[in-house]
Amino acid sequence: MSVENESSQVQSLATASGYQSFPVAPGYSLNVRSGPGTSYSIVDVLPVGAIVSVRCQCPGTTVSGPYGTTNLWDCIGNGEFVSDAYVKTGSDGYVAPRCG
């Protein structure tokens, strides 16, 4: 499957979820962790060009990425978290309800 097809499939899945969707920083694949921090295990890796649906957000390990330094983590699925430092939400704060 081409990268373009894979990216549009990921985007279609994100849009279909009913949650607000945002792109991962261009040129980055992104580790998906089992909790809101770098000490949690990696459960998946999103491909370059991925779009994520943010269900809720919560504080966790502070991470520096292309969109700044933050302790905010985005829940993108049941037990699946990515650092908000790699997601282009257009905000330094919460854009979804707090998890919990």
C-alpha cells in the first residue's frame, strides 16, 4: 500500500470515530503508549502522515517535540496515548475533555 493510501485510510478512520481529529507532526512516526508517559509500554507506532482522534487528554510525563514542550497526553483509543507535543491541535492547552 502506498504512503498516500495508508494516510488517507488513517484519516478516514479518524474522521469516522466522531472525535475531533488532528494531524501528527509532518515527517514523524509516533509511539503510542499504554498510558500518559514515556515509562509506559509502546503498544503501537503511528506511520508518518497519521491523523489521530483525541478522545480525552490528561497530564503525564513532560515531552519536547515539534509543537513545544508539554506534559499533556492525548488518549486516542482505549489504553492508547500519544504526547500532545507531536500532535497539531493548534493549542497549548486542552482541546478535548479531561480523561477520567
